[in-house]
Amino acid sequence: MHTVLLVLLILVSLALIAVVLLQSGKSAGLSGAISGGAEQLFGKTKARGIDLILHRTTIVLAVLFFILTLLVIKF
């Protein structure tokens, strides 16, 4: 059981890394890093197309990652 959970955790981790790296950057440079959070939080731009799919996939994989991590710790 522990081995199966560990293999699933590794696969989900690799998929999560790949999906995060595939997402396009919203801002560039240091000024974008400072003001990008407020723009992301209060901005009116919505993700469309592939960005929306990658965003939702990231959320699903992150939830799976945390659940699998808790299960690996428990077992």
C-alpha cells in the first residue's frame, strides 16, 4: 500500500511540475513580481482556452498532491 501511494505521489508531483512550467507568465521582471499579485487578485482578466485548462489542472493536481502526501505519512 505504501509503495503504491508513493509511486502515485511521485507521478502527481511530476505532473504538477510540468503543468506549472507550461503556464504562461503574467508579468515579467521585478516590477511584475511586486505588482503582479494585486493585478492577479483584483484584475478583471479571466483565463481562457489553454490557460483555463492548465489553471484547473493545477488545482486538481495540487489537491491530489496534498491528499496523497497525507496518506503516505499515515501509512
